[in-house]
Amino acid sequence: IGFCLNRKFVVFGSMSRWVPPTSWHKNFFDDANMYYDDILLLDPGQWINDAIVNFYFVWLQNVKWKQIVEEDKALQGRNTEIGIVSPIIAFMLSMTDLPSAVADVAGALKLETKELVLLAVSNNTSVEKVGGSHWSLAVYHRGVNKWLHFDSCGSMNDSAAQQMVNKLTPLLKATTPPAFENVASPRQGNGSDCGPHTLATADCLTTLFLRDNKVLVDGLKQDPPKVPGLFEVVLPAEMGMLREKIRNTIATLT
């Protein structure tokens, strides 16, 4: 049985799922705009969009990472700076060759100060239409001077990832050109969970970076590189739970 109570929750039997009013809009942490239609994409089988990806990255930055650093005094004095390149900024950079546009972004992001940089990659190659059909994750780790690409469909996003990485690399101001390597990643179990896989991988990798960077670095230096524990943490069967976690987090913050 389902019913709507003040357009806030839809209840099915003993289960409830938060649904905002159709006019709902909120800006989270001054850097993540979300609307009613975005929330609907958290339903099973939907392809999540750049607004949801950006929200989760910004939530990690403002809540989870901050909490880890505050609780672990041993992290004080170590560079724990993690840079986020929003999906819209990454896409715009990949589509432009204007030096002035790149310079403006460089000034705002300050990627040269970040030890880790996260980039959600979409395979959309058109500035005239919204969308794409696949998400993956590219991460720069300054400690190993590598761009690491995590793709839940193998190498589907290789071309798109390398195009974006090539535009962002000069902003890192690395002493030598970084390598680009694909890292073995858990495979998605359907055609719609590439986004949740991207977010779960970002969460796993950044948590390991903060809590035990030596273990992460040792794994990334292997041939081929790997992220210890990734296959134990990012489980295809739990992507639906991640969708609900994001929905509940948004509801709590609203």
C-alpha cells in the first residue's frame, strides 16, 4: 500500500522513501544545487546525473573527510587536501581550448595544492545535448604521480577519461608528466549503476587515503596498480543501498 503524506514520504507497507515536493530546490554546502527531478534519479534502474555526483562529492568533502581529519590527530601536519572537479567543470574543460577559460578554472580549483584530485568522467561528447551513457572515476594521486582510472565497465570510458585528464594535467603543476593507468574495479551488475559504482569507489579510495595512505600508495605502486580492499567494499549488490543512503542524507540535510 502506498500513500503520500504532505508530499514528503511515499510509504509502501513498512518501507518509507523520502520524496520532496515537485517545487523542491536546495543548495547544499553552497556548492551543490539539487532539484526534485534529481531525487527521482536515485530510484533503482535510473541513471544518476551530474547533480547527484556533485552532491555526493561535496558531502564527502564537507562531512566525512572533515570528520576523519578532526578525529585523527595523527593527520595533523600531513597534506590531506583532496580536490574535487565537479562534473560540469570537467566537461567544460574537456570541450574547450581557450587558455583564458583554463586559467580561470585553475585559479579557483588550486589543484597544485592538492594531494588527491577526484574527477567523475562522463562519456558525453556533445556541448549541444545533456547526458551521456556512462560514469567512471579518474583520480590523481600526487604521491605516485599517476592518474588512476576506475571503470565498472572495464575500459568503456578510457577515451573520455584521457581527454579530461589531458586538460587537467597542466593545472596540477606536477614535476614530471603523470602516468595514466586503469585500475581493476568491481563490475556493475546492471546497466544503470555506473554512477553509484563511481561514488562508492571515490568514497573507498579517499577514506583509505586519509586513514592509511601508505597502504594505498603501496597498492598503487604495484604492477598493475590496485586499491587494497576495493573489491571488499564496493559490492555491486549494495548499489541500491547506496542510492537510499544518498536519498536519506539529502532528506536529513533538507
